[in-house]
Amino acid sequence: MINKEIYLAGGCFWGTEHFLGLIPGVKDTHVGYANSNKPNPHYNEVRTGHTGAVETVKVSYDDSVVSLADILGLFFKTIDPTSYNRQGEDVGSQYRTGIYFTDPADQPVIKESIDRLAARTPGKVVIEVMPLRNFYPAEAYHQDYLYKNPGGYCHIDPSLFDLARNSRKERRLYPRPSDEVLRSRLTSMQYQVTQHAATEPPYRNEYNSEFRPGLYVDIVTGEPLFASSDKFESGCGWPAFTRPVSEDVVVERRDLSHGMDRIEVVSRSGSTHLGHVFQDGPNGGRRYCINSASLKFVPVEEMKAQGYGEYISLIS
């Protein structure tokens, strides 16, 4: 089911569309001109740079399959985020990089992704982030250009197309069991929390006071989610983490239940309800408030034997 959209500008839209269209969970892409000062501009006008428009890809995706954080993490691999008004050999304001959103709930996800990118990028990140003002579809010959012209110009390294195409492969290592199996494996509390977004009691839960070195994995699929080195005592009564082991292992969704406006966190492979994320963590960062019932703790001395040896370097 297509239920979300985001607009991404990464230089020439031919290659950017082709790359994004290969990501599992992306259901449709269209190229066009975003945030133009002139209504319905055509390509020869946009290429002058006088319209203020930017070559952009409209991405429609199923967020139960791929999260916005997943898409942005892959998109960042195709651009030089420190290059202003230039990507590859394409120069001009119409080739600036940008992320344009239509859902305000996407803004904190975008900010977090940009912040993480900036933390690992030498130089200043100059990606434009703003609400979408307008989007005008490009001419028909621009749509799906590289599908129609496989040898056509592209500023993106072709090896990245395989990266996009195979980006969900690791999720298949952690399949979600059937509901029947889950009912037999999980306690009543674990089932209600993970499958029906219930909340366990504060303080009286398994991992609130657990601070041994180790890894926290999805109780449903076993996929690694959080490291003990990112766990902290928040005083909220539930396990709290500053970040997941990777930005793409969790999916964030707006949650308007119980008369509140919050961001729910679910696991990407199991769609397991984990908890919520808040912007009140250490040093103004994030606090992932997670139910113990959604997690299984693997002590560091057992990680290798249980198949998590590659994650030991995350534990400090």
C-alpha cells in the first residue's frame, strides 16, 4: 500500500529517479520541478536557473516496508552533501540537493538523518530542507529516462544501483514469525506490547535497571536494535537509548492515540511496536523510550555464540 511521499533532489533527476525506484518498498517515482517561482515551467526554462526550480524526484513508498530514514540513508550515498548547486558535472541552482516534505511529522526524521550525516561528513552539509511549495511534473521524455535509455547519462556510480536493489536483503535474515508462533513464544505482556502497542508498567519491567554490556534485539525477530553503550538512565521507568544500532533498523510513525501527538518506533523487520522517541535525551538529543517486553538482552559474553559477533565492536 502506498501511504507516504517525499521529494528528493540530488542533481540530475535521471539517475536519482532510477536509484530511488530500485529501493524495495518504493512503489512509484516521478521526476519534476519543485519549488518553482514560475507556474508549470518547462525544461528549457528550468535549465537557465531563473525559475528557482530544482530537479526533483517524487517518491511514493510503503512505510511498512521501507522507512523514510531508510530512503534518506540510501539517498545520501548518491550525493556530495557538501557541494552547493552542483552534483557531478551538473552545475546550477536547478541541481542543488534538497529534501522537501509534505507531512510535518517527517521533519524530525529528516533532521535526525541530516544530523547523523553531518556528524560523519567533513565539511558543511548544504542540503536544502523545507516543506514542498509546489511540484510540476517534467516532460514525458524525462520520466523513467534510464529505463528507456540504459546507456544514458548518469552522474551516480552504477554500483549504487545494486546497493539500492539489494537494500532489503539483510531484513530477510530476520523474518517475522506467524501469529500462531508468536502466541506460543511470547508472554501475554510481550504479545500485547509488540502486536497491539500496549505499554508495560514503568519501573516494573525487565530491562529498566539493566546496564550490563550487551545487545538488545527484537523479541519477535532477533534483529539487533540497540547497544548497551547507548543506554542511559532517563528516570522515565523504561529502557532509554540515545540511538539504535543503525538508523535503518527502526521505523518511525506519527501516533495520535490517547489524545497525544507522538512518534511511535517499530522495528523494520518485525513491525514490532517498541515504544516512542522523544527529543529530550542527553545534550538535547533523542530519547528512545522502549518497552522491555519488545526486547531480548544478549550479554556481550554470549553475543558471538548467539550469532551477533559482528556487533561486539559497538559495545563499550
